[in-house]
Amino acid sequence: MSNQSKPARASRQLESIHAMLSSGHQSIRIEKHTFFYWGIAGGLLTALLEFLYRNVAMLMNTTIYVLLCASILGTIGYLDYRKTRNIRRSQDESLSFIQVRMTRIWWLLIGAAIAFNVGLGIYGGNIAFSMWFILIGLAIIIQSFFSTQPLMPFGIALIVIGAISPLCLPYTGLSWLAVSVFGVGIPLLGFMLYQTSGLWQADKPYAVIIWFVLAIAPGYAAYQADLLSRQAKVPTVTAISLAEYQANAALQQGSQIIRLPIGTIVPLKLSAKGSLIDDSISIELPLKLNKSIEVVLENGKLNGMYRVGQGEWSNISRRKILRINDLFIDINAKKGLNMDTQLGILPTQK
Amino acid sequence: MSNQEPYAALDRILHQPIRTRIAAFLIARGEATFTDIKKALSLTDGNLEAHMKKLVQTGYAVARKENDGGRTITFYSMSDKGSVAFHQYVQALNRLLQFEA
């Protein structure tokens, strides 16, 4: 071997060492089934979240609701781990040290998302789905640091969806978007990552654009269809006053629009309960409207449709319109014990 | 100092391109199966087997067998001796390049 080739060989050896060190560090990958398990479970859970909230959290207990959601995600996590382990074992492959650590990071981020979600569900907020997009996007970006799978652009795309969507869509729209991004987008990402050629290959420069469009389009289409179906719930009749409605028994059948003019007093029945408070005593808080509201009744029952003034018809979302601004507690010599609270009641945007 | 002297310091077991790559992969990954290494290095079974045998015989790598439902899976990792030798080998390569420069 000539003296010139020896340093060249040493240099090549160092280069190959660096390449293999990278390969060893970037030895993790997400299996295709993982995207399908988590994506479909996430999409279904999101679609059922409102139903579960109303039927479990509101009627039973928030703790049961949280445990139910956590147990569904926990079961998926266990099934995913078993399937991944079995696949690796059947191929005589191992789960690397980094992969095991990375799985724990995923669980930490999913746990954080559940905690945020529960907090927002209890204390109010319209950004729960955005937070899910951003946290899952972050998890995918962290995963990409240790993986040869081209995950980074998809993680960034999820964060972009999380950041922009609350500016463009109301809560109902965000809910449909989450069903679509998780239920369709995540399995689609799994499909694309395992394509070795063609249009669907994830490492093509335009792949993230295709994914972005296909992940959000079904959600947006479902939201538009939902809006149209809601508009269909508004009858084509002239609005009448509450007094007319109460006076005329014939008007109490079928669909009617009731107009509540500015200055109408709406009694809000109020009670509070907690570990220190008994809720057997309630008060009626008179609320005075400063804008006129029209509501739709079907056979004597509100169907959830309303509009403020001559604005667009919307469907009321019970748990997203109340905000407790503050709670003051005071004891003084003249008034005794006082609790003063301010509630913010906000109509949804669309 | 002659030009030949730095090359004498290079570990003869590790100064072989495939074994160097195997050692680097195992150092970074920690533990890997035969298939993990074969896929990462794109080697044939026979070729990899020969090099793994050499690394295990010299005590640079250790093999751990695990039974999984009737199948035995062998996991390889670098031993302490092998890790030290690998780091010394990398240092020797770096010194060699500085020396040649």
C-alpha cells in the first residue's frame, strides 16, 4: 500500500465510522400499523368526544370520563407495543435502547395532551384540538431526530395546522378537522412512509403537500356538510315573539322561530356544588339581552339553532360558551361573608 | 519517526472496514440482533457471521441469547474491552491523519 493511500484509507475508515454511528443512533422507525392504530383510534375518539363528554362527564363524573379516555388510549398503546414487539421478533430484529426511550417521550407528550385537554374541558377553552395537533407534531419531530424515516416535514405540517386552524375554524370545525387529521392523515402518513416508489413516497419533496391536502380536506368537507345540514334545520317561517308563541297553542306544534328582542330578561338558574358546597339551594339570575336573539323550536323543544340579530344561524355548543372570569371571596364587618363571581357567556362564532 | 510507525498502533481486529462499521453501529445502538446488523450494513449472512465470530472470539463483542416463544434470538453488543479498543482505534486514526498532514 502506498503512503498516499494510507491516509486516504484512514480518512475513509473515519467517514464510515461516522456513518455507522449515525445509522446506530438513527435506528428507530415507526411501524406502519402504529399509524393506523393511533390514527383511527384518535379519529374515532375525537368524533365521540362530545358524546362521551355529555353522557359520561356531565351526567356521571369527570373522573370517569378521563379514565375512560385514558383507558382507550392505554389499550391502544399496549396493543401497539405488543404488535411492534412481535413484528420485530418475527424478523429477528430488536427494539433499540433509543426506541424504548422514544416510546416513553411519546407517552409523556400524549399524557401532557390528555392533561391539557381535561383542564381545558373543565376550565373552558377552544384550543384543545390545536394543542393536540401541536403536541403530536412535536412528538413526530422529536422522533425524526433519531429516525431515518422522513418525518420532519409532517411534524411541521401538524404544528402549522395546530397554529392556523383556530384562526380559521370555530370549535365544531376544529373537531371535524381533528377527526380527519387523526383518522385519515396519520394512517395516510404510515402508508406513505412505507411506499418505496411512486407518487405516494413520503421522501418526495411534494409528499407533505399531498398529505396536507388529503389530511385536512375530509374534515373541511365534513364541516361544510355539517354547516349545510344545520342551515337545513332552520325553518322558513317568520319569527314570532315569545308571547305570541305562548298564547297560540297551534304555534306550539311544528317548527317555529322565536325572537327574543333587546332588553328581554332571561332567568338563569344558578347553583354551585363542590366538596365544601351543597347544591340544594339555587338562585335565579336575571340576564338582560343587549342584542336580539332568534331561536328555533321543533314541537316545543329548542333544536339548538340560534342567531344573534340578523347574523348567521349557528348551533349552540353548550360547553364552549361559558367562561368564569373571576371569583372574589370577602368577609367584612358590614356585609359579612360575600362571594362575588363574574360569568362570561359568549355565543360561538359560527 | 518512520511513516510506518502510526499504522502499527492500529488495532488489527478493528482495522478491517466491515468490522469497523459493525463496531461503530453497535457502539451507537447499544444492542442489536444479527438481522439488525445485516440490514444496517447490507451484508450477507455468511460474511456477517464470519466477522461477528471474530469480534466475539477476541472479546470485543458479546452475544446474549434470548428465548422468545421457542425461538432463540441472539443479541450482540460491544464489550467494555471492545468499546475501549474502538475508542483507541478512532483516536489512532485521528492521530494518523494529523501525522500525515
